[in-house]
Amino acid sequence: MSESGAGGACPPKVLAELREFLAIPSVSTLPEHAGDVRRTAEWLCARLRGLGMDAVTLHETPLHPIVRADWLKAGDRPTVLVYGHYDVQPVDPLNEWASGPFDGDVRGDFIYARGASDMKGQLFALLKGLEALRDAGEAYPVNLKFLLEGAEEIGSQHLPEFMDANRDALACDVVLNCDAGVHAPDTPSIVYALRGLAYFELEVRTLGHDLHSGLFGGSVRNPIHVLAEALAAMHDADGRVTLPRFYDRVRPLDAEERALIGETPFSKRDWLAMTGAAALQGEKSYTTMERVGARPTLEVNGVWGGFTGQGAKTVLPARASAKLSMRLVPDQRPEDMEDLLREFLETTLPGDVFWDLKCHSLGPGAVMNRKSPFMCAAADALEAAFGKSPLFKREGGSVPVVAFFQQKLGVDSIMLGFALPDDGIHGPNERQHLPTLMRGVGVYADFLRRVGTLGARPTGD
Amino acid sequence: MSESGAGGACPPKVLAELREFLAIPSVSTLPEHAGDVRRTAEWLCARLRGLGMDAVTLHETPLHPIVRADWLKAGDRPTVLVYGHYDVQPVDPLNEWASGPFDGDVRGDFIYARGASDMKGQLFALLKGLEALRDAGEAYPVNLKFLLEGAEEIGSQHLPEFMDANRDALACDVVLNCDAGVHAPDTPSIVYALRGLAYFELEVRTLGHDLHSGLFGGSVRNPIHVLAEALAAMHDADGRVTLPRFYDRVRPLDAEERALIGETPFSKRDWLAMTGAAALQGEKSYTTMERVGARPTLEVNGVWGGFTGQGAKTVLPARASAKLSMRLVPDQRPEDMEDLLREFLETTLPGDVFWDLKCHSLGPGAVMNRKSPFMCAAADALEAAFGKSPLFKREGGSVPVVAFFQQKLGVDSIMLGFALPDDGIHGPNERQHLPTLMRGVGVYADFLRRVGTLGARPTGD
């Protein structure tokens, strides 16, 4: 714990509770943390019961449990389904963290922990917003349903089937998705479009077993060379993805949309400072905000093969592997991506190489109606709290569940959360700006109040 | 231990002693094994004392100790310096070993262990050859000096300075280097030329820290992409290394040498079976035996970056790395290689990328006189034991010490050892063919007897 006074916007009791939530290492991708993921779900159930929610239940899935709860005493007022995820990403590289990734160390205005921003912090702010409504003696202004999952960071694999099986129970007018952020502490924003995601793992094998590179090098294929050539061939000199048909279904950006994206303040200097890069780089003829928000990308997320320890080993390895993912925009279909990657590999890899492609996850992107009454309620709540109207943004990240809600339940999601772009999510030293999070508590309460005034079943037009 | 009768060529007592030697995990590149490396040196000292050697000493170096010993009672007969190394390569990938890498499991005619072939097995056979001479009641037929190092697998870094500092003590007529093998159990061979080695580690960094690939991917450089492109650019479609000046000093193969190399029996089927490759591949216009023995190569020995765990992590990593090594032929100079690799990287890597190149080791190659009396003594001893005269081979591996002996002490080395090409050295399930090793015991004794008959200071012509 840092010196008293740090994180000042946040009362000590609230901070202690947030740190308790962050302390549970709910890393969904690592089997050894399955118990921690469950403990986190149970922690949430206890909080929801404390807030007077009914039917608080853990639903088992083949992976991690789904938390459900309802409060349906608002008559014919709108029903808001709160979506969130309580799982987090792995913490490696651990040695780059300045404090333990589950310590919730507070330095200045920030709390540092895996999940502080993505997205335990946001879920926590929402719970505090509900607490504020309850403590004000108000009945909740809308009907509430909760759907909190523990497998978002690994692709929300079992959520679509859960939605199919519970369509009636999940019926709602709008989804409040807290897995979101604002542009800056003084600049509110609402994301109205998200990219899809397709995540793969490729293994290339050229040999039966590792060999001595001096005795056999130069006579048979080195799988690292083969893999490097394939990865290098995936982009051209203009930063475009070279996989045939990759751009076939991409909906072109129209002038209105490019203008809207152009409104997002962008500083090259800030972007370089935030990333530590020496230069901007990306697909030719697009701006940085278009590249990360509105254009599809392909990135290699990991690579490994051969000797990676200290010192020297003269090995010719048998195999080499890479993890790679694509971010997809309307109207690309994730399910097409595996086929076209496979085709690319078939034509690019030498015919005498053994290879295996595994698909880890496929999630569609989504674009929401920027002018619906729910979107307006969110914009108004943000404007009231921040003193200016929010930017409307397309975002580079992927929240496949937004598309699932559109497809399965026929409802849009309002992306309302209080992460900041430089929170370092998925990396070391992930953090959350506490004053912004505390502001979010009020925004959540205000948003629900405003939605409560919309009356029954307002439509999107 | 496998069923009795396995490894039949080797008496149980001898086998037990060999397994004791193999059991000490003398992995020189891993600091946690430094104590094991020393224990192995001490094990050898005890054996040398048992064989009646004088002045058995451990010489400290900044890395691992050098074992020295002498027996100088053969008057004006030739002095043979026995060179060997008692360190071994790391054992990863551990899960691909069928038995513990230090268990010395015997299956059929083979003993399986790290170092069984490279080269504890060979050193052991030499000790047994000396024991045979001693047990026959003979004085040793030549003067003997021992120089056994513990850092060969990491580049023999401190050996040249040790040679400089001990030039007189190491003076000899010829070096017997046991770090060698034969072509097949029924085909003896002598390696008369070795390739040099230059080993590097490259790190490419494009970001200050790991980032979320959805939020930042497509806007800044991915270091894995940058690394893959650089690695892919190191070879052309004809399998030639593209680094400028790489081939500048390569001595062209003349017709006599190509004919000699052509005499080595080569079976494409056996080569594919031995490597598990689906096809031969390499520099155009050269045969496989030329590619691995007489032409320089560049191989990536390891690559890593980003997320390499189970499952999916959507990270844009800050850095990516590779280990790479070059095998060099006459008259390439290892010390030129760092410069030309650096120049290649400077022109190939984008200017806005941070990179760092470390040199792990540089070792020259060597070509020996195929017609010296010592070479003839070795050839005759092999012919006597195997019933046919040996092939003379150029080899792809690197034994930099051979060049050091030429440069520092002015003597050639006789590469006489009993490893086989498919022993899997440096990989999992390294093994040694026990009948061939036992045959080697007799060859070593016979070789020394034959050298003893050459009289004082025979010259190489």
C-alpha cells in the first residue's frame, strides 16, 4: 500500500473493496487459475445479493461459470441487461511489473493491477453506482438483468449457446456493456463500433526431431526460416495484409464516417509516448485512428522455436510456432478467415513442410445505432458529468459479445466504461485512473435514471 | 536400466563406469550446472591419476576449469596432446526424451544420454584404451599431455588465452582430438576439415512495453513482423545466404576435393530417415555432402517473442529475439561475420527500430594435411579394426579448437572418435552405439602404438 492520500478521489473503504476484487487472480486462459476464476464469480454473487438482486445464480459452462441475477420490479420501464466479464489476461512478462499484478498498488491517481482497467474496475464502478441508487433510498429506475462471464479474454466461447438456451430469460431492451472506456479524463467518448477477432496458432515442422545445426544445417529445411518467410509474406510494403480475399468483404469507409473518425483528437506525439514507438506505421492511405478503429489488421502475437535459453545452442529445431490474430471490420466474417489463412499457407509454405493450424477463437465485430434513445441517454449522462458532449468512436478492440447480443437477442449495446487508452491493458503495469472511475460511478447511476424516464420499449428510431 | 544383455558389446563393469560419467549433468551454458561441470572435471582427474598420469591439475578459468595432466616418460618418442571436452549441451526439449537425459538408459546396442556421443563417450573410450595399454603391462608408447576443457559447447572462450599462457607446457607433435566420429559402424572415416562458427543473438524492439493488439495493432511496428522479415531476407530462393560479402573469401571447391567428397557414400533415403525431413533442401548447385561439409551456412537456432503460453493473448509485444549461427569454411574469417551481419541489419531493418546484436562466440574452421604420418597412423589403426580403409571427410560441425592448435601451437589435429552421424547430438535422445565405442577403445590403443613407432618429431611431409 502506498502513502495515504494517494488515489485521493477514492474513499479508503471503497479502495479496500476494489483491491479485494483485484486481488483474485482470475486468469481465464490458465487452467491452474480455474479456482480463482470461480472465487471471483462468487465474490460478485455476494455483492449482487447485497444490492438486493434476485435469483443470483452461478451457471456452469465447460469453462468458467456465468453469473446471472435479475431485479424486475420496475414494471413497464425498460429492461437493461448489464454485461461484463470478471476474468483477466495473463500477467507475463511478470518482471516488467513495478508492483505485484494482483496487489492493487496505488501510485498517484492510479491503481495498478491486472484487471484494474479491463474490466474489474468498470464492473466495480457499476456496482458502486447501483449502491448509490440504493443508498439514496430509490428503487432501481429500470428492470435489471446481469450476465457476467468468466471467459471473455479467451473468446467467450460458450456464451452464444448460453444466450440461445436462455433467450427469454435474457430478453431486454438494451445491453449496458461496461467493458469500455473514455478518450481522456476530460474527454468523454462512446464507442459505437468494434472490430471482430479471429485468433490462430500455427505450427510448422520440417524435421522428425531437433538436430545439430553444424552437421545437418544447410541440407534440410529449418522450420524457423520457413515460419519467418510465411509471417513476412503476410504484409506488403504498404502495410496491407496480403492474404487473398482478406479485404473482399470490407465495407469501405464513407466520407461521413471518415469525418467522424477525424473528429477524435489525435496527437502523434502522445501516441508515440503512449506506445514507446519511434514512428507511426500502418496501412498506407489511412490515418492512425482509421488504422486502429476502422480497418482490419493481422498481427503476430507470439512466436517461438528452437533454443531460447541463455547462451548458445547450435540446434536445428524440428518445429516453430506462432500465434496470430486478425481484427475484423464490417462486413468481414470471422468464419471466412480460417479458410483464407489456410489457403494462404497452402500456397505460401513449401509443399514438403508439415504444418498445423488451430483456431483459438472467432468473434464478429459490430456497429451500433449512434442515434438511439439509449445512446442519447448515455451521451447525456456523460455530458452532465464531464461538462462536454462525448465523441463517437470506432474502436480497434474486439468485444464479440456485442455482435452476439445483436444476433441472438436483437439488441444494441451501450459501451459505457471508464478505462483510458493508456491504461496498458493486457500488458504489464495495467492501471486505472481512480478519479475517472469515481466519476463513472455517478455516470452509471445517472444513465440508469435517464433510461428509466424513456418509458416502456423505446425503439431505436 | 534395461534388460540384461542389452548393450552386449560392453562389459557390465565398463557400462556402469560410463553411466557414472554420463550421470553428471555438465551443461556448461547453464549457470545452475556450474557445480556439476566441476564435478565432472574432478571425476576425470581421478581417472587420470588412476592411469598413472603426472601433474593432474584443475586450472581455473572465468568459466569452467581446464583439466591438465602429463606422462612424459617415453623419451624422444612423439608427444601426443589429447584434447577433449567434458561439458555437454542443454537437454531441452526435455519432454521428447524417451528416458532421462542423464540416466544412460541402454536400449539394444545404444546407450542414451546427453553427452553419450558428444563427447563423454569418446573420452571414456580413450581412457579405456589407455587402461588397456597399462593392463597389458606396457609403458605408454608415446609422451602424453591432456587438455580437457569444460566450455567447448559455449565456444571455448578462454582456451586460446590458456594456450598462449601455457605454450611450452602444451608443446606437442600432434593433437589427438577425440571429438569426432565415423561414417557408419562398418565404414571408418577421418574428418580432415571442419567449419568455423559465429554465433549471435539479435533483439528487435519497436515499443516501450507490451500493448493490446486490438487497440494499437496496425498503428505501430510489431517487432515479430520486423524480425520475421529480417530473418526471411537472409536467404534467397536458391538457398544462398544474402548477406553482402558473406561468400567473399570462401575458397572455391576444386575438382579433386569435390571428387573426394563425392566418395562418401550418401543415401537420400537414409538422410531423410535420419532427419525426419520430407525433402532435401539447400544451396543450389551443391550436393548434400558439400552443403553440410564444404559450404558456409546461416541457420536460425532459436526465436521467441510475445505470448507463447497456452491459449490466446492479444498482445502486441515490445520485443522479439533470435539466435543465429553461421558455419564458415576456408578462408572465411569469423571476425568478419559480426561486421557483415551488422551491416546487413543496418540496411535491412527499418530505421525506426531499436535493435541489439550480441556475439556469443567466434571460432575459425580448419583444414588438415591428409597425408601426414600421424594421419596415416590413424588411418591404419582404423583399417586394422574395421577391415577397410577410412573415408576422408570434410565435416559440417565446428571444432574451433582445431584451428587454435594450428595457430597457437603449430600442430595439426587428428580427429579420431567413434560417434555416428545419427547419434542425435545436441537433440533429445542423444545416443552412442556401444559396439562402435568398444571398437574405438582398441583403435585408440593401436593408434598410440603406431605413433610410438614413428620416432621423434616426424614432420608432416
